[in-house]
Amino acid sequence: MDRSKFIFENEISRSAYRKAVKKKAKYLRKYGDAPDAVHHISAVPAPAIGDILGVKQIIPSENADCKFDEKSVIIGNIRMGFGHYRISMALASAAKAMGYEPYWFDLHSFGDAACGKIIAEQNRMYSFGSKISQKDPIFNRFFWEPLNCEGFRRLTYNSADQKISELMTSVFSDIPKDIPFIAAHAWPAQAAVHAGLSNVVNAVPDNWPMALHLSEGAVHTVQTPSSYIGYRALRGMDGKRTLKPMPKDAIVYTGHYVDHELVANIEEDCLRRMERVHRGEPRRWLLTVGGAGAQRKLFIGIIRRFLIDLRHNRAVLMINVGDHLDVWREIQKAVPEMEPFRPEHLDDFDETRKFCKEAYNGHIDGIHVFFHRDIFAAVYSTNMLMRMTDVLITKPGELSFYPVPKLMIKRVGGHEAWGAIRSAEVGDGTYECSAAAEISAMIGLIQSDGDVLEQMCSHILTARNAGIYDGAYRVVEQAVKNKE
């Protein structure tokens, strides 16, 4: 089946289809594998999360050394920002808690295969665009926001991606056709379907329906009711016509994709937050740098806003710069006043784990900075820090869906706007605060009284009881039910 010509029985125009074919031909000439290419695989413990979550990482190998069994579940993903890795960790965590063995399969990591080269190029372009969008308002308004909100929404975009993902199948040579395969991005989902896998689940990110995330032949899971109806109707994915809807058996609403260790401890974590409020302890804030490191100027302003509260021991600020040491060095130069408050926790995951364990039960003050060169440690550090923080400061990406009180700052791309809307409606976060003055005012509001934090914790507990944070478990259930 040519999945670029018809998408859920909606015919793609001849001109758009020709463009998709030409785009595939360009990548075939530039990066394509030989027609008979086979890439073997083996498995090793994943960095950082291997011992915590029991995750095995699939890596290139000269021989077919990877042995799967009835409890194996593959989590297919790519490195593009941190969001898709974050979803993958939530899915792996849920799978482990449910008695399965998760395998981490990052198509980006196969640098000698066409899939790795194509994704690396796309990642460089996306990161570059994200950074430029935060520096150039005109570029952001007239190109980046429309591209991320409407450009990726078009069915023709999916047509082109489907053609390109036909080049990504050679790394699936050693993977059983009937194994439960969960993808945290459409490309590994599309590639798995093209490779003949029969049990593919496409865990759709965000809360804004876009054709970019479609992978016909897979079961699509979504995190919100509005996302479900938007995808079901293929809303706005062709501005010139009303489209035939997705079949009802192609899409499932699951709830938010959240790690087991966070979901299982929601009650205890919220209780401790409220105890700190009632004892008048310094408010604990966690500031996270997104995958592209695009919001440096905004981070600098936020840190400066906290200096007076830090001097009077009214706040604690934890900053996770992920794997972006350059971002931290730039912040250091811009805000030298924070030097007296600033212990660093740089590239030592064991030390970060120790800090989180001690801080959960003890006292902390000042500013704590975390950096990890390894992306697994960089992403998972936020998971550990969330449990012992009071408020997370984040752009409205995938962290929008996590059970921790959140201050939502300016988005990077129009598709993220609906993440903040979802959080605000659930009640576990603020609306999107775009301007520096608005962010500062919200920090002041949360700092001065405990009612906002108390309300957010109450709404988190309500959402927990409603099963809103159980999405990762339900995705795994969807993947394994046909196998059992």
C-alpha cells in the first residue's frame, strides 16, 4: 500500500504526491542505504535509566544478537528535543511496572543507516529554527509559529513524511514482526509499519492535532479528549475540503503519558508540598531548559527575578540545563550576582540522585544547577527533581502533562500553546505566561501566598483519582493486548 497517495481514504493531490516522491528521491540520493541493506542489532543496559527502569538500549551490531521474548516491548523514538525521549521514558517506566521488559530503539542513533542521517539533518534544522524563533520576533511570528501550528497540520506534510520513512526500514531487519512496538514519534511508527510490523502503537504527543503525527496502519493514542476528537475528524488538515475521518479503531484516548514512579507517588509528593507551605519553608522552584536550549534570554530574566527571594531565604531555585552546558555558561556570565547561592551538580548522575533523595526528606537552600552530558541522565534528572519541587517552570511542551504544579512560560512553536491550555483546564498549572512582566507577577503571586499551590495540588489529586495521569499504562496495555 502506498500510504502517501491515500491517508485514511483521503486522496492526496497529484502535485503533492509528486513532491513527496521527489523528496524521497532526494534523500535516497543523499543518504539512502543499498537496496539490500541489513542493519543488525544488539541490546545493552540504557545509560542512567538502565538500572532504574530496567531499560535495554538497542544498538547497531555486526551480528543479530538481540533476543526478544513474550515480555519484550520496544519503545521506538528519535532524539529531537527532549519531549520524545520524555514520553519514551514514561512508556518504559509503565511497561516495567506492569511486568514487561522495555527496549529503547532510537532511530536517530543508527548513524550509518539512512534513518539516522535523515533524522540528524531534520533535528539540526528544527533546533536551529527553535533558537532563531526566540531571538527574532519577525521570524517567529511569520514563519516559525505558522509552520509549527498550521504547516505541520496539513495532510500533505504527512504524505511527504510517509515517503521519507520508507527509507528507514533497514534497521528493523532483526525485529520480530508481531512484537509490541510503541513509537513516541510518527517516524518510527511509520517506519515500523513500512517494515511489516503488525502491532504498532503511535503515542501521539502534544495537544494540537497535526497530520505530522499520523501513522496509518498503527493505533494512535492521544492524551486529551480534545486531541481525540480533533484527530478523529482530521480537523483542519486540509483547508480546502472536509476530510473522511480516522476509523474509530485507529485512535484511543489514554490520558497523560506519565512515569510510574511519579504517578504512584502523587499523593505523598503533594502532601509534602503542602506541609512545606504550612511550615513557611522556602518555596522550591525547578526551572528546566528545553531540548533545543532556545529560551536563554527568558531564563536569565527569571533567575534575576529570584535573587531577592534567595537573599531572604524565601525561595530555592533548581535549574536543570539538560545537556546544554553552553546555556549554563551563558547564564553564569549574564547573572554574576547568583554566585554566592550556587552549588553546581555537573555531569554526575549518581550525585544528582543522591541530592534528590536527601532533598526530598531534608532542607535545601540557594540555587542548584544540574547538567548531564548524557541525554538519558539529562532528561530523567527532571523526573527526579519534580518529586521534591513545589513549582515547575517550563514551556508548554510534554511537561505540560505531568502531575506537578507548573508555571507555564512562553511556548517555542505554536503547537505547544494547547499544552498550556490543557494544564490550566486540568488545574495543575497556570495559563501560558509569555511576557517577562507576566512571569514575574505570577512568581510573586505563588511566592506570597499558598493558595495557588494548594489549589494546584488539590486539582492534581482530583485528576489522579480520575485516571488522567494513567496514559502510559494504557498505551502499554494497547500494545500488548494483541500479543497476549
